[in-house]
Amino acid sequence: MKIGDVLTWERTFTEEDILQFAEISGDKGRHHLEKNENGQLMVHGLLTASIGTKIGGDMNYIARTMNNEFLRPVYTGDTIKCEITITDIVKEVGFSRYSLQLAYFNQKGKEVLIGTSQGIIRE
């Protein structure tokens, strides 16, 4: 991997995803468990952000910091694409420090979440 590489992953959220995450996280806010006027549940912000953790797992990336800004809601049935751009790599003894830029888009091409992360990958 090198500076400038872009890694992507996407998924479509289901009601089952939201209900399972509510159980696991304990976040059972009404806005996640009661359907809106379109019959959809709002996806938890951290569940949306977890798309990036899938990419991080593929990289064997160990996050040290994650900063997210949630720009618009995500609902069941939405397909969200995460793009992670490697912005910096610093080699150390036994590992490298990585800086990442994160951008998440819905199926309409609108940003729903942006952020940054710093972490390491061990050699």
C-alpha cells in the first residue's frame, strides 16, 4: 500500500442489521426502532461507520484514533459506499503509522459521513 491508494467497500443496511446492532450496543433510541413515514429505520451512526472497519480489517490496520462527522442520516435499504484514502505512511521499527481520510456516500452520491483515522500496521 502507498500514499494515495483508495480502498472501498459498500453494503446495504437491513432492518435485521439495525435490530442486532441495537441489542449489541444497547442503543435503543426510538429513531432506530420506530419506522419513519417511509417504513424505514434509521441506521446507527457507528454501524454506518463500521463499513470502514471492514476495510481496516482487510489491511490488518489497528486504529488508534477515529474522528467522524455524521452529515446526513442513513436508513434501511440505503447502500453506503466507504472510500478510504491513505494520506500518510511513516515507517517505524516493526510497524508503519498510517493516516487515513474517510468518506461515505449513499446510493445517490451524497456524503453521509466523513472522517479521519490514525493507526498502525505491524510488519
